[in-house]
Amino acid sequence: MTQLYTIPDGTRRLRADKALALAFPDHSRTALQRAFDSGLVTLRGVAIKRDQDVTGGDALEFALPETKAATLRAVDIPLDVLFEDKHLLVVNKAAGMVVHPGAATGEDTLVHALLAHCAGSLSGIGGVERPGIVHRLDRETTGLIIVAKNDKTHRGLAEQFSARTVGKEYLALVAGAPALLSGSIKKAIGRNQQHRHKMIIVDEDEDDEKHGKDAHTDWQVVERFGDVATLMRCTIHTGRTHQIRVHMKSLGHILLGDEVYGWKPDARLPRPPERVMLHAEHLVIKHPITRKALDLRAPLPADFVEQIAQLKKIAVAAAKAQRLIATPVKPRKKPGPPAYHVHESRA
């Protein structure tokens, strides 16, 4: 359906895409961009580009392109839903679950499960393969992920992530014991040119292709388990791929189970982890519709709890052994001469 919008008189010159986005906040910017790209936005009968300037009195005719129906099949996979209303839901993602479909995935992704759970009520901004998905977690990472049920909610959530007003805290088990109790890492992260599935710290002075993107992580020690491992709380202010994994490696403390970034099994761990020990534990965000603060926490999964219990036993045993080594052993007294006694004299 074609719509007509006249730029209000007195409006100063601005881009056409911005003018429509301001006038129609219920339309997703992605849909409006597709309208421009498809030649569906015209000024005086001529198709215009997104960056063309318009001013007061200009009449824009536009139509939104048809939304392609999702071809993915809804699959009834159990989800651990921590919060849900008619606008959004928050899921505690399990380890091993991929968020959205890809070339190497099956029909067991979070998107497949959401299509069944929400019965078609998901935002279309993310496209056919990513309906409702605002952010993501790695396959092995557990914890909180928020999903939008409609475009208005999606746009409101995305704006908060973009403005970095979302509170995101993770719990991580890392190898070794940091010397400090807390710290902050501000190091840009880019794609590893030799191993495309990995990310690396990059020099901010390099050219744009290798520069990567700024990344900021605050970290704090929660509990040390001797020199074997440490439980850390990581607050991320940016959302770069593998951000915590790369930043922790730069500290010299690779996440337990993270073989991609160089973790090797510790002989002191009788039951080494089978995945990267990272959990998205705490999320604070403003509900884009009700404007109420959502303060959400996801309980630790069983394998994470088991690793902590194992590490505590190892740390207690190591501390006990250390005390035995450090406690001086009192030397035994050399036997002295027999007690003095009087022998009967022989007559």
C-alpha cells in the first residue's frame, strides 16, 4: 500500500530516510531502507536514494516491500523462559544451543524453538533467519538472551544496546589467579586474519581494515580457587564477538574449557569442563514499551556449579597440604642418660 507523507513546512533540510524514520516510528528502519533500495520511495514521481536531502513541503510517496514469510520450521524445543509478556521474552539459554540458523546448524537452534513457543509472534527486523533476535550468545555460553515479539519492541531494545545503556554481567571461570582483585580492559578487538573463526586484540593505530572495534570489559574477582582457577564477574560495556574470551586471554587467564583460545586441560582437574565456562548471569534493561526496569538473573547451570564445587575441593586440599609443608616439625629430643639411681654396693 502506497503512503503519502509531506514534509512539514519550516523543516530544515535533512536526509530522506531520516525524515521517514522520524515520521513513522512504528516502521522499522530496516524496512524503510529496503523500500529505498527497492525504488519504492519517490519524490515528484522519481525514485530517490536514502541520503537525498528533502525539505519542508516535499511530498514523499513510499510503499514498504512485502515481508518474506519465514521458511524455517517451528520445532517444539523446551525453553527456560524467565520473563515473558506480549512484547518480549527473556530466555535462559542452555549450553550447546546455537542462537540462529546457519550453514552448519540443524533444526535445534533458539530461533526454531522460538517459532514454536511464540507461534508466529516475533519481530521481523532480524530477517527470516533471525526473527526477534536482538543480541546473541555463543553456542557454548549459557544465560540470558532477550527476544522481541514485535518491531517496535525490537527497535527499542536495539537502541538501548546501541547506546550502551544495557547492564550486562557475566560469570567466568578462568585459569590461574589474577594478582589484582579487579580491573578494566579497553582494548580493540578485530578478526584474526589467519584464523577467521577467532578474534584478537588489535592495535588501534593500524588501518581501518585491521583496526577492529573498541571493546571495554570491567572485571572483578569473586572467588579464587588457589592458583588453579578464579571465578570472575565481567561487566561488558560493548558487545564484540568473543569479547570476554579475548580480553581474559590478554590478561593471561584463559577461560576454562576454551580450547579455541589456548586452554589446555589441567592435570589437577579430575573432571575438566566440556565447554567454555561462561554464563550471562545478569541483565538490566528498560522495557521499551512499559518503560519499567527489568532486572533479570539466570541461575548457574549444573555443569558450572559442579566445576565450582570441584575447584573448592581442590583448593581446600591444596591449602591443607601447604599448611603441612609450612608447619615446622619439632625435632625429637635425643635420649639422655638414664635417670640417676643408686646402685647397691657389693660387699
